[in-house]
Amino acid sequence: MNIILIGPPGVGKGTQAKFLVEAYNIPQISTGDMLRANVREATPLGTEAKKFMNAGQLVPDSVILGMMKSRFSEPDCDAGYILDGFPRTIPQAEGLEDLLNDMGQQIDSVLVLDVNHEEIIKRLSSRRSCKECDTVYNLLFDPTTSEGICDKCEGMLYQRDDDKPETIRQRLDVYTNQTSPLISFYTQKGLVKKINGAGKIDAVKKRMLSAL
Ligand code: AMP
């Protein structure tokens, strides 16, 4: 099963992808997580990506497609994958088609998650991540047991630079202008299932699993 998750930042793609990992036993591939790992390890790719990420801009398509090409060659992708945060532009979607053609694969479903922008701003400004293991929490809806400390690995929590209020608005604009055209791109291919991302995590999970 090869699934694409599309939705604005903060809609819950990462959270919901984890449920799909359990349900289908296939990996979640998050370009955002891969880029953040590169930034943390100060690789050349991370150094280049960081300036775009901190400004709420997209990292260039060529960088992302190169990174995904090597990710697809890893053996855990053989049974399928959940693409979380990729593709994010029409050129990326076209590049993905080329990569899939080369591998003799195709996308089975494109899940489009949506909630209104006010809710997104609220969710993103209270989002915190673990410095060590990347687990994501929300101060309002899903807090840790001890304030500022990861429940899983006791790492310190931090607020992503791009979750600061001034950058959130920019990221929503980027989503509207550059990513949302993918919805018609994949609707034309008959692959889109729209899911209401509002409400409790569990309610969204049920909607998503029944859409598949
Ligand atoms: P995310 O964790 O998916 O919200 O991604 C965080 C940031 O990483 C985005 O705001 C972009 O700067 C960058 N990024 C992640 N995925 C992509 C992508 N597919 N194309 C371009 N930039 C990306």
C-alpha cells in the first residue's frame, strides 16, 4: 500500500501517519523529519535546508527529490510506505511519478486532511517536540507527564523554530499557494479521499481508516 498524506502544517499528518504505520505495517516517510535529522547532524543537506525551513519556505524540489530517491531504495520501502509531507509541489509530484515509474510502483491513495486555519494556528503554537527522539506533544491536547520532558526518552522538549507565530502564517500561505494544487492533480487521477481533520485525534483516526 503506497499512501500520500496531504494537508496544511499542523493538521495532524504526522500523528495520523503513525496509526497507518500500525495498521498496515509500512514505514512513515516524513521529509520534514528527514530534513530535521540532517539539520541536527549538520550535514551539507541540512545546512542548505535550514535557511528555507526557518523562513517557513519550501526546500528546493531538486534537494527533496534527491533525498527521496535514495530513501525509496532502502529495503523497508518494499512493502509500501506512507508519504507524510511529500510531495509538496506539482514538480515534486511529477518527480515522484518518474521515480515510481522507474520502480514499477504506483500510488494507491491520497488522503487529504483539512481543518480551518484558526485551529491550525492554535495547534502549532502549542506543539512541542523531543530534541532526542522527535516525539511530538501538544501543550493543550497531549501534554507530557513532567513539564518540558519527553515521556518516552526523558529528552528535553523544544518548540520548532518554524512553529513560532510569525512563521506559521507564512507556512500556511506556502501550503495554499504551492501544495494545495496537488489536490486537483491527484483528484484527476481518481486517488483523493478527503478527511475532516477537526476534533479529537481518535475521531480523525476512525475517519481516516474507514476512508481507506
Ligand atoms: P514539516 O515537518 O512537514 O512541516 O516540514 C517542515 C519544513 O521542512 C517545511 O516547512 C519545509 O521548509 C521543509 N519541507 C518538508 N518537506 C518538504 C517538501 N516535501 N518540500 C519542500 N520542503 C519541505
